[in-house]
Amino acid sequence: MVRCQRRILFMGIFILTITTICTFKTIQTMIYMNNTTQMVMSVGEKQSKSPITPLTKDDLIYENMFRTPIVIPEYKLIFFPMPKVACTQFKLMMRQLMHNPFPDYLLKYDHLNNHYLHNPEENNLTTLRDFSVEEAEEMMNSPDWTRTVFLREPKERILSAFLDKFVHYGWEHFTKSCCHRLPSKERREECLSHIFKSKSFCDSLSSTEQEGCFATVANTTEIIKEFPYFLNMTQQCSNAHWLPQYSMVDTKWWPKMNYVGYMHTMEKDAQVLLQGLKSTTDGVSAWDKYGKTGWGENKTESFLMEKNKISSQESTIHNRLRRYYSVEDEKFVEEHWAIEWNQTYFQFDRIDLYPKES
């Protein structure tokens, strides 16, 4: 009788211990998931059936070749590339997942890179537009498919667009997407004069020297003063590089996203995504096949490790943004990009550069 009671007591303690450990592990997992990325469902985990959202040929994600997502059937992945959110790196990964790696020599030349990697008609990436409306609707609603997007804090993303598309490549990009489209000759000439300020500094240099020159010019007071002009022009010249990320996808499709990653935790979020994607051919994860190594200058780093070397510390980001943003600039962005903070499908840690008026 005593021996039996001891066994019962021992079994009770054992079960209590196991339950406590499992509960602790569950809490740890929940904390990890909340701190790394916002997800409706873990990658690879079956989702419950939700109401079918109808897709039409006029939907942005189907009709617009620059907004349609990339589709990788082998991994049941639908990836929405977002301009100014490591878009180049992610498209290179998508080419890998399609067993069609992008030639390294093309990456050395920006004009070839832009043409052959970012031009939907030339990059050999399968997109949602390549399927019938019925097939696309099934994939966008199916719980078996991962629909993912990576996003960037809006103030960071807009500054990145300014430095890249206005300062560095303004003569090629901003002139075409904005200056040449303005209604009057006077306004077109004014726009070109703003672009010419950064171009004139570096024109006499070789292409190699120009790279360093534009980085230097971007930090000069004269160029920093161009930021308010750029912000105002974004409201007159629509372009994917500075449009709100929320507007890049039809509102009705945001609830169907089941994996949202972020720029500030990009390397970790991308690893979680790729580890959860299993090939329907051999069952091996995308991370083990293409993410674990083969990246960086020497092809020995993991995916996005090199990109993540750029400091993401809050103080560094804050100081960098304050160098370009004035109080008025910050108010302007918070007003005109308010939708980025005022919806429920993704969220950013708020960056307040200046004290708010009480």
C-alpha cells in the first residue's frame, strides 16, 4: 500500500515537472515569435479555412506587373517584393529557389542589374500573373501556401528612396519618374536643377570613383537641404519606391498574408521563413538548400548576413534620420504616410525624432 502511494506521488511530481517545462517552452516560443516577426501562422503550419476572397483581373496584385507577387510552386510560396526593402537580395533568392541563379557578373553593373533583375519582362521570375484568375485565387486563399512580405519603417524607407533615387540615381530615375512628367516647362526645369546639384559634384569622376562621391555628397549640407523638396514632389509623382507599403497590395489581400517580416530583423526573419519552406520535391528546406551559405562577397555567408552588417541599433538609426529630417519633415511624413501606422495588418516600432507637441 505504501509502495503504491509512493509510486502515485512520484508519477504526480513527474507529470507536474513535465507540464511546467512544456509551459515554459511554449511561453519562450511565443515571446520569440512576437519579438522577431509578426505572423498570423507559423510557416509550414496548416491554417484553418477562412472565407474565400475573390480575385479579379483588375486587382493590383494581378493586373499590375510591378505589384504582382513572385510565385515559387515548389515551395508553395507567394512573395511580395517591396521596393527599398532589400528587394534586390530577395529577388536573387527567388531566382535560386527557381533553380535559375542570377549571373554574378550582371550584378556589377547597375544598369544591367536593374534591367535583368527588376524588370518583370526580363527577370525570368514566375509571378501571379502567369496563372489564370482561378488558379491565382486558389493560391491566394489556400491554407497550404505561404504569402509573405517584408516591410520597412516608413521614415527609414523614404530616406532610403531619397538617397538612392534622388541623390545617387536621380539623373536616371527621378528625372524620368518625376521631372519629365511635370505639366509646365518651368517646373520641369526647376526639378532638373535640384537633381543636377548632386550630379554636378561627381560628373567628372570615373564610375568607380562616383560610387564614393555620391556617398560623400549625400552628407553635405547642400544635398540634405534637398530632402524637403523631394518629400513635396513625392506627393505629385507616384512611384513604388516611396508609395506607402500598404498601398502596394489591395486592401482585401492584406488579411491573407501569413508571414510578415521586417527590415530591422531581416536576417532572422528571413531565416525563419526559409527554414519553414519545404520543397515539395525532396522535402529539404529552402534554408538548408539556399540560405545557409553561398552569399556575400566570398560566397561563405548566410542569406542577408552581409546586409545585416549595417548597424540596426536604435541610436544609430535615430541619429541618421535626424541628420536629414527636420521637425517639419517628420510631421509631413507622419501626415502623408499615416496609413503605414494606422492599420492592423503590420506594425512598426514608432520612431519619434523630435518631441511631440502636447
